[in-house]
Amino acid sequence: MTSAAPHGHPVYRDMPTTIFEKMSARARETGAINLGQGFPDSQGPEDVLRVAADALLTKSNQYPPMAGLAELREAVAAHYARHQGLDLMPQEVIVTSGATEAIAASLLALVRPGDEVLVLAPLYDAYLPLIERAGGVARVLRLTPPDWRISGEALEAASSENTRLLLMNNPVNPTGIALRTEELALLAEFCVARDLIAICDEVWEHIIFDGAAHKPLIAFPGMRERTVKIGSAGKIFSVTGWKVGWMGAAAPIATLLARAHQFITFTTPPNLQWAVAGGLAKPESWFADMRAAYQASRDRLTAGLRAAGYAVNASAATWFVTIDLTASGIAMDDVTFCARIIDEAGVAAIPISAFYPKEPVTHLVRLCFSKADEVLDQAVIRLAAFRASLA
Ligand code: GLN
């Protein structure tokens, strides 16, 4: 008798639902304050939403060009020229349905069977299944707190002559760090020396604090021809449900990326593309105000948690801070702590161990601060009571 078991791909058969969905579902069930999955609780900028609403009613709702509306491709190129001094051409930009699609399309387009892809842990949980499903083999460089430092020796040790690609995230989810200039230079030199293509998930490029400027890897010597730069409107405009992203790369690579994209989602809703094109042209002051508002939320949650007896790591970028359980004097691993605070305090968070394929760091917990002040304050009150209950 043949088995009725599903014939699923081994990559997915034993895989749990992603931690973000799991924690959000638990928060919905229990009514917990959701500081787990990274999303703002605001509506997004009214003028950008208005363009999307108007475009839905007044412009075409049929397939836009496969690589994206010309206006959005131009807006992305102009945005990066203005904000990061890049020389990407509109033809080198492909619009995708979110950055996750851009990562998937990049891997499907560029990984040949058996190619090794170097990744840095902690890493976003989609990376490994996407690499493996694209026929690649992930080589994981495990980084550790408190510095998360990348060294040349570690890069050498984590790679081999079969390594063809680097897939990386900067600024980094979940640690909230921005890679240092010397580390980026090291990565660039490594890619050039080994003839690697770098796929750079830079969705947090605008959510960077304390006056720091984002440094895209594509701008480092030798990287222009070998980098895929990925961005996301969901993060820039606080509209994570829109799933509008893009990937930019030198023309020979961009051609391959478009071929992969055409058989994944093919296009992205045109009204949202119109709105994002307009948003990217906003004046610098808008981006500065957006960053300042999130920085104030970061500071509010950090100060509240510290006053409540938690050791909180400084966050330089992203919507996340991390609590250090060991330094807080809490003898629990991250998974246990997250399970207990959702049940006992009514707050959802994300264990950092979910970002390690093996040998996880287990004493850090990620909290999302892109929320209204009242929500952050309420979460702090609840976590303070929980902390006190342990003493
Ligand atoms: N990027 C979001 C986070 O890190 C999660 C997105 C998702 O759930 N797919 O929280």
C-alpha cells in the first residue's frame, strides 16, 4: 500500500510555521500586546495612501509592465542617487511583491545547483529554505553578541571554493545593528577576491538612528557589477501589508532577476506602485522626521524596560531592541521567556534563537517598538510586573 503522507519537499515537510506568524497568531488569540512581528500600528502617510486609493479608482488595474511601472523604476533610481549617491539606472531596477519576493527571485535566478551561499547568522528565517529550494547549499557564519563582529578569518572558515554568493542583511534584523564600515569593506574585498555576487537585503536602510547614514555594499569598490540591492516600501512608508519591494543590479544580472520574477508574481499591484513612486520623491525632511519618530519610540521602550529591571541592548537601526536575559538576571532561555510573557504578562516577543539554523544564541529576546506611545507604555507596565514576579 502506498503512503497517504504528503509528498512535500523535504525543505518544508518538517518545517514549523514561521515564528512571526506563530507569535502574531498567539497574540490575536490571547489579546496580548504584539511586540513580536515587526510592523507599525500606524496607518502610514496619508498622502501616500491617498495616491494609492485614487490610483485604484482612476488608473489602470490591469497588468503593469512586468519589471514595474516606469515611473516607479525611475523613482527608485532617483531616490538612491539622491540619498545614497548611487548610479543605478531605472532599467536596472525590477519591482517585486515585497523584498521577500526579491530575495526569492535573486536566489532562483543566480544559484546554480550545488552553489554555496554564504549567510551570516542571526539571519532572517526565509533565507535558508529559499537557498535550499533554489538548489543551493547554505554556509552559515555564526555571529555572536555583544559585538556580532565579522572577521576575515571567519569569512574564510565559513566558505569554500564552491561558494558563489553572499546573502546578507544590513542594517540587521534582529540585532538592530548597522554593519561597521570596515566590516562592509571586508565583505566587499571578500566578494571581489572570490568572485561572489552579493545579494543585499537592505530593507532597513532608512530606519537608522542617531544621525548615522546607511552604507550600501553596492557602493564599495568592485561591487557595482556584482551586487543585488534589495529595498522595501513596506519598511520605508510603514505599510508592511503592501508588499512592494524592488531589486537593483547591473544590467546583466538585472536581466536574470527579471526572468525569475516574471514566473513568480509577474507584477505587483499598479496602484501601490504609483503611491510608492510618489512617496520616494518626498523631501529629505520627511525621512528625517520618520526616523526621529521611530528613534523616540526606541528610546521610550528602552528607557521603560531599563527602569523595569531589564538589560536592553542599544539599537542603532530597525524597529527592534533586544533584551539580554542573562544580563537582566533572568535564568530562562529566550523561548521559555517568550512563552511565559505571552501567557503571564500579555506581551508577545520573538526569541532570537529563531534566527539561528543551529547553535542558537538563547539569551536574547526581540521586541518591536514601532508602536504608539500608549502601547509601548502598557507593554512596559506589564513586563515590569512580570519582572517583579520573578524576584
Ligand atoms: N520582517 C518581519 C519581522 O522581522 C516579519 C515579516 C514576516 O512575518 N514575514 O518581524
